[in-house]
Amino acid sequence: MKRRLTFTIGPQETGMSIRSFLRERLSFSGHQISRLKFQEEGIRIDGRKAYVNHILSEGEQLTVGLTEQVLRRDTEGGKPAKIWAAPASELAAYPLQVLYEDRDLLIVHKPAGMVCHPSPGHYSDTLANQAAAHLGGIGTAMDMRVTGRLDRETSGIVTFARSSEAAAMIQRQRADGRLQKIYLALAHGRFTDCFGAVDAPLRREGPGFHKMVCAPDGKPAKTFYRVVAETESCEGAVRTLLVCRIEHGRTHQIRVHMASIGHPLVGDPLYGEDGADCAAEPMGLHAYQLSLVQPFLDKRIEVCAERPDWARVCTRARIEDAVHEMFKDSGQQDLFI
């Protein structure tokens, strides 16, 4: 059933246009509002189709329809939406782990080694295919979007938005700091300081390259980290468990930044130390905690994933303390989740 938002207009909204209401109350972009204008059930006042320049009156009921299923079109009007394929049989060994679900969001746990969303060579063996099956969207053009995907080697929290409107609002929260994601990382070596930040722009190594590098002409990227505990490899080498928080969220950001300061992540196949890891070790990066505001209900949602085995060198309480100290050290206690 199509997702609809219903609002009863009060004294504070009286005199506003629908366009202003959508921008100020729901933070809709001009593009989102334009899409609503051309949907039969997009915007209605007291059950009747309405235009965005309609001036709201107290007691009116405004209904806004969201785009759970759409046929996207290219500039020539001929390209249909992607149809979701059933999950590949090999994914049966990795049942979908749902951490939170409502009418607008699906938040799940991604195992290390699983691809986030369909791409060349991965059309049905992805986390997104599992999510689409869970939501009953197989064989449809359901508008479900990954917001903040994880690398294949990274485990932890992944969020799917069930409409383009919800996806856009989550991206705005990421930009303005209302969305916070905490990572656990296992890095090589001993850190001399218990807290630090790597502020280094990132770009691709070259045209068509997958690998990222720190470079002055790259895009801004900043990673905060705090030491949680030290442990040892199977060969006795020192490793350090960290909590990390990123600004900007560039491709491979934590992996590149840690490698740039001489502490690559354990098990990292792209930026790691050759021959330094024990056989068949997973990469030491895990999306552990997520805090965001429900796009349309104005309530804060906080989700925590289970720790991977490599992060069980200390208690959950010690990790929580380190997260708190990381925000305090960076002078951003107001963002602490």
C-alpha cells in the first residue's frame, strides 16, 4: 500500500503555501516537490487534489503521497525502473538480520564479504536483494535506496530508505550532523596518542582506479578516532581497537586515513600490510552504532549492531565510554548519541 503522510493544519501553519510547508516542515527539495505535483495522489487537501501554491487554513487536512514504487525515466522518457531480482541461492546461508524497521526505513546488519547493492557481476547476490525480498518487492520496481553503503569487506549497519523522499532527508541529516555513525576498527600497531583526527582530502588514485589516496586536490575528509584497547595477532604483533567517526563519508575513508598515518586496518586487502595478517582474517572495520531522526515522525532512532569477534577484546561498556570520550575530545558533545 502506498505510503501517505497526513497533517492537520494548525494555527502556526495557517497562511503558509503547501510548497512552503513541504520545504520547512519536511525539508523537501524542489525536485521532490516537483515529483509530487505530477502524481495523482501526490498532494491533496481534504481528499481533493491540490496545487503547491494553495494557501493553508486551520483545520485542513493535508495528505502527501510518497514514492514507494516509481518508473524512473531518462531524458528521452524511455528507461524503466530497475526490477528487483530474487536473492541468489547462496544467500540462504546468511539470513537477513533486521535491526529496525518502520514504514519509511529498514535498518539491517551486513555480514563482511557481502556486496551492498546490485552492480556489474552482482545482480542478485547482494544485501539489497535480501532487503527487497523482505519488503515484498521482488519482481517490482520498488523505490528502495541504500543510504550510506558499506564496502564489501566491511560489516555492520546499513540503512535502506523506502522512498526517494526518505532517502533525501537522510542524506540531509548526514550533511548537517543529525545522523551519526560510529565504527569499530582494528588497526596495526600501537598508537602514541589515545585520541586523534586525520584531516586529509581524498581522491581516486587515477581515472578509473578503485583505490583512493590522500591528496591536496581531493575532496575534504576528516576522521576522528579514539583508542579503546590493545590486543595481539596470532604472531604476537600489537594491534589497536579503535572507535571512529567520520565527516563527509568518502569512499574507503577510514581505511585510507588509518593507512596514511602508518596504522592500516587488519585484513585490508587494498591498503593493508602485505603478509602482516593471519590467514583468512576478516577486515577490521565494522559499522557499530547509528543515530538518526525518523524522516517524518521527528523521533530519534538509535541502533546498535553486535560486535564482531575481533572487537570482543573489551566490554561493550568500555566501547561506549570511548565513544563518549571521542565526542568530548573533539569538542562535539552535542552530537553524542
